[in-house]
Amino acid sequence: MLDINYIRDNQESLKKAITNKQFDPTLVDKLIAKKSKNSVAKATLILPI
């Protein structure tokens, strides 16, 4: 399992490794986008109204 911060910091090398394993390298982008969306939603819930 990889830490999301490691994934964000090493996107290009992970995409290359994923491609070498014959998987879709856009998985990295999708994961980061989903994680960012979740982080924004959580932050929104924490902010006072």
C-alpha cells in the first residue's frame, strides 16, 4: 500500500511502473482527483457555517 503523499510526489515514476505492469497509468490521476475531491468535501464539512 502506498501513502497518498508518496503518490502525489512521485506521479510520473508511478505511471511508468503501472504502464510496465500493463495497467492504465491514468489510475494515478483518477486516484489523486478522487482523493482531492474527498478532502475538499471533508474540509467543507468541518468549516463552521
